[in-house]
Amino acid sequence: MCGELGASAVGRRVTLAGWANARRDHGGLVFIDLRDHTGIVQLVVRPEHDPAAHGVRNEFVLQAEGEVEIQVDSLRIVSRSTPLPFQLDEEGVDEALRIKYRWLDMRTGRMQRNLRISHVAIAAIRRTMEDLGFLDIWTPSMTKGTPEGARDFLVPVRLQPGKFYALAQSPQLFKQLCMVGGLDRYYQIATCWRDEDLRADRQFEFRQLDLEMSFVERDDVLDVLERCVVASFEAVGREAPARPFRRMSYADAIARYGTDKPDLRFGLEIEDATEVTRGSAFGVFANAPCVRYIVVPRTFSRSEHARLEEIAKEWGAKGLAQLGQISKFLSERELASFGVEDGSTALFVADEEPLVARVLGGLRTHLGRELGLAETGEEIFHWVLDFPLFERDEDTGRWTFLHHPFTAPMPGSEGFEADPGSALSQHYDLIWNGWELGSGSIRIHDAAMQEAIFRVMGMGEEEQRAKFGFLLDALKMGAPPHGGFAMGIDRFVALMAREPDIRQVIAFPKVASGADPLTGGPTPMPASVLRELGIASIVEPSEK
Ligand code: ASP
């Protein structure tokens, strides 16, 4: 390989093959930089032996024989290239163009590195799972669609016109059925499909490290994930985060950081001022159900503050108060309790509690990144635990699950039907530097409890049978206690490769419009094909 030739190889005869990375033609001597994924080697060609050297262009495939340092005595053009749509060392190439010509983009150092990191991390995860006795079990991509969760991709079934499968949003119920089936440790690098808008960390299809275990408690599951993370870091040659990872309750995360996926690389913790400001002369504080603030270690100009207030409003706040502007309304006692030093700024939000948490959480994340507080070089993994079992659906006002409806309540919350809002669950999330890597839970393994969950969600018996009859039947036939997790592999690898989005670690991603610039998909289908599938299109596909 090109990168393997050191000083000790001098004088040896070698044959090399690869791509022409660059070429300088001096007439009597032609220098060609030959590249493979291990490195670059300079070829020295005397065109009197090999006139072909004059015709070499970037990205031609070559085979060269000669002595190291490589004085070529035989050069063969193996394959030619048309002029390139972009140069491999060009900066700022449009991403759609990179994806359209992905086979070229893949030759760049960046993509070579990313796809190899991806492979190495996944291989380490597979080895870990294997060592821990997990079985790789394939589950179907085509499955019964249920209207819960994200939007489904549908697959028409020619043999049953008018009926559809959905592409699995995750193997959730199949892996639980494996537990009922006595396969007590399942895993899969599973492809999942969700019809959602594409963003930095979203594609229609993505991969999860999906796992499930029987006869375990929460900490057993967390332990498996921590081992996988550490093994991946070690495999790619990075310093692994220390185990066990930090843990924090959901309630604590919301109160102190205003989000269930806080970035713990920096402080800027949210402080509460509700009590101190109860009888405040400042009416906005005195009358608000909740008053909280963050102290930022710098001051802001008028326009900077206006910008922050805009961000706060985007998160739903009515306004953003700065201590300096309102201190004349506040008592000595109030001011003393805030303890703000010179050169720092306290930013207050007063409103309903969830809104205050959300706004300050949003500001905290924004400021942490904008002011560079997050750039500590540290990698912080932590768990968020003890989530609520239910929350109110904002549109319907009904109770709905936070994670999914198969999540078990915490011991002590089994009576959730009486007071769904205060029940806690055995759901846990893994966070890396403020990115949610994945979620899991201990599951319900008792049919009566599963039915109670569905009832709280407003599902009658008939609807339960129609949608989840198979699960309820399985839970009635000797289901062991079990729990599991799913970690987003693409997001994990993107962070591992220090890339800003998952497209950079996926070989053939789609762009934000949902199109695939490489193949030109998606495409309209002839009426005859649709007819055979029993479907009729009601839209004219747009030209775009
Ligand atoms: N199936 C869940 C998900 O895809 C993860 C789990 O609970 O194991 O988010």
C-alpha cells in the first residue's frame, strides 16, 4: 500500500495501485502523487519509457512498478476519469454535489476517516455484545402499522390490495417477544424508518444499537451500554470516558438545566427565586407562579440583550429581565440572595414553571455554545433517570406516554391509574455533551398492567385488542421481567468523528428535501405499477 513504504523499503521493487492525486509534468520527468486510503507516494516517471504518463489526469486509476524511491519503469493507466465536478482538496463544496458524486467524496480524507471510524466503533460494539452473550436476531422491517409515535413509511401489499405494512420505526415489540420466547439477550444493529423532517441528526432511515435483556434491573442495562461506549472509544484510539457515568433524575435535570438532555460540560445552572420574590415590590415577580434565573459570567450590551430576549421569546417567554434593569424595584434581601458579582449578568424569567424551565434551558444551551463555555475538550456522558410515566398531550389534552407505552412504572408508582400525572417510570436516557444518544426502559411484563396503561391513554378494550392483541396474548403466556435500550448509532459515530451532522458518517444519505441526489430518487411510478398495488395517486409529482 502507498502508506506502507518507509525508509527500509528503499531499493525494493514494488507494484502499487491507486488514484492519481496530483501530477506535475516537466516534459522529461513526470511526478505523480499516487493515493490509496493508507497514504500518498510520489512516482517519478520517465516518459521516454512510459509516454502514458503525459496523459494522466487527477483521479485516473494507475498501476505502477518500480524501485523505491519509485523510479517507475512500468506505468499502466488502469482506468480513466472524466473531468471532475469538484476537486478532492476543494473546501466548501456544496453538500448536495458531494452526495450526488458520493463515490468521489468518499475518496477524501474526511469521508475515508469517517466511514472507517464508523466501522471500527460498530465492530467494537458487536464484539462487546458478543462477549456479553447477546444473540444477533433479525426482526422484520415490514410490520403492522400503529398510529402512535412518529409517522410511518407504508408498504403496499400486492397480494392484499388496499392493505399496507409499515416499515418498522424500531424493533420494540419484536425484541420484547424474543424475551417472552426465552432468548434472554437480544441485540441488533437495527435499521429504523421514521417519516420525519430531515435535520442535522435525522434521516428517514437510521441505525440503532437495539438490545433487550431478561431478568435484569435498570442498572444491568446501563452497564451494557457503558461497556459499549467505552469499547468504541478504545477501538478508535480515544481516551474513554470514566465509568460509571454520572446519573441525574429527570426532575433535577429540568430544575437545574431546563432540559432532559443537559450539556454538562459547563455550569450556568438555573437558580430558583420564587420563594425570595414572593412579596416582591416588583409585581412581575410577585405575581408569577415561578421565578428563576441564570448568572452568566459576562455583561451584555443593549443590543446583545435584545438578541437574547428575542431567543427567549422564540422559546415562549414574554420577556427577559436583567438584574441591572430591575434592581431598583428589588429589596436588599432579594438582591443579596442572588449574589451576582461584578462583570456577571443575572437573566430572569417569570412565568409558569414548565415555560420558565424551557426558556432558561434554551438560553443556557445557546449561551454555553455561543460563549464557548462548552469547548472544554471534555466528553461528558451521563444518564437521565426517573422520567414521568405520562404527560398531557398538548393537542388532545389526553394522557400520553413519555417514552413508549410499554415502559414499566417505578416501584411505588404501580397505582398510576388513580393519578397518572405524578407516576414515575423506569425510563432512562443516555446523553453525550447535550445530545440524546438513546433511550430505554424496564418494560411491563404483566398483561393487566399493560392494559391499565392503554386505558389511561384512553384506549378501550376493543382498540387494545385490535392494535396490541398479540402483545397482550404474549404477556399472558409466561413473560419474564425484561428491559432494554436503543442507541442511535449514526449520531454516536458522528460525535465520535467530531462531525456536526450524521450525513457525514453515512455512506449514502439523503438531503433535507427527502431526495437522494445520487440516484435521483424518489421517482413517480407508472400507473400500471400503482394499479397492480391497488393504489391511486391523487397528486401530480412536481418537476423539482
Ligand atoms: N424502541 C425504543 C426506541 O426506538 C428504545 C427502547 O425502548 O429500547 O426509542
